Amino acid sequence: DGARALAAAGVESTLARANEAVLAQFVLGRGITLEDPRLRLLIDPQTCGGLLVGVLASRLQDALRHLHAAGGVAAAIGVFGPGRADGALGELQLRAGAPGGVAGG
């Protein structure tokens, strides 16, 4: 509780900037801004959890099944909307009340 408000106020760990630099290598020029407090939470090592993975929607159920079978804790937390004509990723829509305490919206 309160994580989004703290992220919006600029409160983050010292390692968040290093994670941001790595993320920027993958999203630079794709129209994604790191100013959204929800995205700031995804890169902060205190709140980002173990591993964030992008999976094609058509492979999601297979991926979740394999991760659960291996003893992992996994959940779909969001979806990217359709890509834009300029090649940028579509809007990231986080699922509200996703399993594992992840909240979007």
C-alpha cells in the first residue's frame, strides 16, 4: 500500500536508476516513458519482484503452465495494446488486482 504514491513522489532505491538504464536499451525510441509511477515500480528492485517477462498472448497459457509445473509463482499482470504504425509498442495496460499483490489501473 502506498507504493504508487511514493513512486510518484520520486522515492526509489539507489539501484532503480541502474535498472532504468538497462530498460532504456530495450524501449528507447518506442514511445515509452519512464515517468509513469507504475512503470517506475517495475524497475525499482524493492518492488519489481523476481522477473518480468513478455510473452505472446498466444503462448501465455503454455508459459504459465510450464512455470507453475516448475514450482514457480507466475501471473499475467498486464498487456500491451496494439502496436503503433511507427513501430512503437502499444499502451501498457496493467491488470487491476492481479495475483501476487500487483495492482494496476
